[in-house]
Amino acid sequence: MELPIPRGFPYPEVPEDNLPTHYRIELGKKLFNDPILSRDSSIACSSCHLEGLKFTDSLAYSKGINNQNTARNSMSLLNVAYQPSMFWDGGVPTLEQQVLAPISNPLEMDFDVNQVVERLLQHPEYPALFEQAYGKSPSVYTLTRAIANFERTLYTGFSRYDDYVYNKNESALNESEKRGMEVFFKERGECFHCHGGYNFTDYSFQNNGIFEVYADSGRAIITGKPADIGKFKVPSLRNIALTGPYMHNGSMKTLEEVVEHYSTGGKNHPNKSGLIIPLNLTIQEKADLVNFLRALSD
């Protein structure tokens, strides 16, 4: 079956051993919403990625089992099929492998994936559903593929901005939003360098000057390189008005605060991107830019 790709988007790469089918997607959705994956059966994938919040959770730090804080803010899963690597630090290369990380993370589900499989094998429904979807019993292989299969159906690309661009509907954006779009896509705002393209991200890792000293070293945890300290994945801006708080640690609560951060140029850090410089946007430009960002909501 074909995935529901928004207009203007390319078809994502899909592994040959995990092509989408109705049964695989439905199985993945059931698993995604089932707390059976966590050690104490208290949280599911959907606990940190709520559909009503565009697959985020509105918290600065997501909550794992025992109501403990996880290490970072929950990223939206919409359009995750296009991500070349997963998480704020890009530490996992595929959606299938990504499934394992929150299960084993002691701050999240805190469980052994092999024990998850044992639970699934003993479950009254799951063995038949796995057989129907993959022709195999529950296993680490089929578990990870089912959830990834569902996650590849999550798309966003139906905003007023898309109506304006793809349907040529001039009335889709008001005058303030159009001015904000000019700031966004031109050197005045510098936003498009990292937040360009159909998904409003180039998937790179950047230090944007939030701190002078980073408690979370970001990409450097994966690469071991001092030059990567404080670098985190550039997130998509689609639905950005609905997915706060912002940054890897949820340290900015509003879009106005985010725009002000970039307008002032952020704090000094040796790894800060050369694109993060004082812009000194006017009050009107900042308001227009925020209004444009709100127009990226589905």
C-alpha cells in the first residue's frame, strides 16, 4: 500500500523488509499505544508522543516510569519517515532501531526488549496479530518493524502555508504572515538556512547559543568530538506553534521567546553556528515572523 504523502513531499525511503501493509500499520499502532512495552506497564510510546499534541507531550522533559524526568524534550514524530537519524543527538540511524532505545533507557521504559517479547508471546492477541502482519511470531525483529511501520504513516503538510504555496491560494495567509515569510526566507531572518525545504529542516546538528556551558553536550555524546558539544538536531518547524516548549531541554516556552533569542544572537559558545548573529529585528518583524510560524500548523 502507498503511504499518505502530503503534496510537495518526496516518497520516503522504506526498507524492503518492512514495506507498509494494513496489518503491519495496525499492529504497530496498537503496540505504540500499549504500556506493555515498559517495565511496570505504566507508559507507552504514546505517553510522550500524544496525537492531540502533534505527537509531543507539552513538557520540558518527558516523563518515564515512576514519573521521573527523561533527559530531553520530546520531539514530534510527524514526518519522522524523512529523518536520516533519530533523536536530538542523531544517535540512532533508523526508525526500526529507534524503537529499542526508549524501551531500554532507564529513564524511560526501563525494560529488556527480550522480556517485552516474552510478554507479547504470552499475550492473548499479539501472537496472531504478528503472524498476520509478518508471518512470524513476536520477536525483537518484528516488534521493532511493526512500530516503525506505523510511525512511517505519520505526516504533516496540510497547513495554510501549504495551501498558499501549493494551491496558490493568496488568501491563505494574511499580510502579517506574508511579511513574516519574507523575513523567514531572506537574509533578514536567516531562518531558511537551517529550516528550509518541505519539512523546514536540513536535519543538521547545530549549536544555537542557548548556553555558554552545556550540561547536555548533545551530538558530542555520539561522536566524542569537542567540536560537537552543544550541537543538537535542527527540528522541523511544522506545527511549531503547537509543539512547545522549545529546544532540546524545553527551556523556551513561547515562540516569541524563541524569535527573541535568534534576534539577539544568543550566548557565546565556541561551537555556536556562524549563522546565529544579532539580527536586531524590529518589533513588527518579530511579530510577523511569529505569525508566519503559526501558519505552519495543520
